[in-house]
Amino acid sequence: MPATPAVPDGKRPTLADLATRAGVSTALASIVMRGAKGASAATRERVLEAAREIGYRPDARARLLRSHRSHLLGVQFGLQHPFHADLVEGIYATAEPAGYQIALSAVTAGRGEQRAVETLLDDRCEALILLGPQAPASRLTELAGQLPVVSVARHLRPPVPGLEVVRTADDKGARQAVDHLVALGHRAIAHIDGGKAPGAADRRRGYRTAMSRHGLTEHIRVVPGGLTEAEGAEAAQVLAASHPRPTAVLAFNDRCATGVLDVFLRSGIPVPGAISVVGFDDSHLARLAHIDLTTVGQDIPRLAHLAVDRAIARLDGRDTGTGEQVVAPHLVVRGTTAPPSTAPAT
């Protein structure tokens, strides 16, 4: 049966309303709702039943503020990034069992990182977890001097004092992708670059290193790209019109690769028949059946766990002695890579 509110005008039920409904004192109702000792089994059941009837829920935020702790971890994320969405899911899964709540603040086309962080600070977050931050090192240094800050998915050189970093070995991931393509028989492998995005420099370096190691220096080709489908599509149009065309492409990330696939599909260039495509991240986008993207997987549960753990460790005064945690990537082979066609590219 639906709950029967006992409060007028649809207002949120208070602890006093609950006590009245259950026929107990406010103090006793509080004991029951906190799960503390001091109430009989019968009283506890009566109070919990009353709570269900009137739809009462304890105000966890107010209780935390009264204890002078918010137990809030602020997370800055990019609204349009599937990889960030997957990370946020992992952060929730780690933080809540540890007794922490999550406050989210999005970076959008019209809302920059500065505003996103200010909102989290206004919410009295105890620590910040920044997903792929692009703020200058000076700003990160300033923030790290105010509260614990964890940067995820960005390699900072030189290290920022006081800042925790959790990242994937992006250069290794790019090397894995090139190794896979070379093992299939590809030589003309292009890389669609991520520009100044976090991780781009390391992926670019890993691609160049792997190509050189395989004796393919003359085939190195870096095409300007970016993080989005539109930037991937623009780069793919350049590649589709080139002669000779590469037989394989390593895109900066899965979103970029999706734009590449779209252009090739519209241009009548079969994937992987005429050209192979590899993404980076293994976001939920790559796992969609109609995309089925071969990609370099980032260990999202591990990255999320480490980010939350380092934030809480700083709050608890624990220090591992290192400000950087590097997680190994892994190649995920799906349907967008195959041996190169024997027919010449047109």
C-alpha cells in the first residue's frame, strides 16, 4: 500500500512528525533511526513502520554537518565523456561502502572547470576527485593547498606538490594497439591525435615508439583530432581522401573512434575490410553491439577505487609515500580490426 503522509501541505516529514506518529519521544525516534541501542524490538518496529507510513527519511547531510564533517567527496567530470560516466559509477561503488557521499559537478561547453570546482567547494566537500582536469598546474597546486585533491587520467610533469594522481599508462596502451595492428599485418598505421587533452602526449609518444620499434618510422602519421566524435570525423575525412590511405587507425579515444567509423561508413569504406580502427578507454560506447570497437581498455574499477582510496587516505592522515598511482591498460579485441585487405586502398 502507498505511504500515508501525516504531514500537511506535502511538506517533508520531520523527526517530530515521526515521533508523533509512532507515539514515542523525539529522542527515542532518533535512537531508532540512527540504529543506536536503547529501544526495544517492539518500539523499533513501531517507529520504522511509522517512518514507512509517512515517508520519513533521515537527513543524512544535516547529521554530518552537525558532526562538523560533510563526508562528501566532490567529483568534477565531463558531461559528454562516456569514460567519465563509467568512472563516476565506479566512484560511487567505492565511496558509499566507505561511508562517503558523492557530490557531482559537470564541465560542459558553457560551464568551465573553475565553476565546477567552486560549486563543489561551496558544497563543503572534504576532498576533490578531478576527472581528466585540464586546469593549469598552478591552479591544481592552489587547490591541493586547500584540501585533498586527486587528479584522474592526467599525467602531470613535473609532479604537482600535494596532488594525488591516478592514471593509466597511456603510452603503454598506445603501444599495445600498434603491436596488435602490426601482428595482423598492418604497416601503414595512422594516429588521430588528442591535441592537448589529458593523456594525448603519452598516447602520441607510445604510438611513435611502437612504430619505430617495428621499423615503421616512415609510416608514422599523426593527424590532428581531439576528444569528440566531430573531431574524429574531421580527421577521418582527411584520411579517407588521402592516397594511399592507411590500412589502420588508432584514434585518441572511443568517442573520436566513433566519429571515424561514421565517416568511413558514409564514405563506403568497410571496417575492418578496408581499414581497421582502434579506440581507447573501453567505455560503454565501445561495447555497444553495433559499434563493437576494438579498443585499449582502461581498468575503470581500479582507477575509481584508487581515486577514492587516495582521497580518503589523505582525509585520514594516511600517506603511501607516493603521489602517483599508474594502472596498466589492456587491449580489448572486437570487430573493428582484421588483417589488411590485399586490394590496394583507393
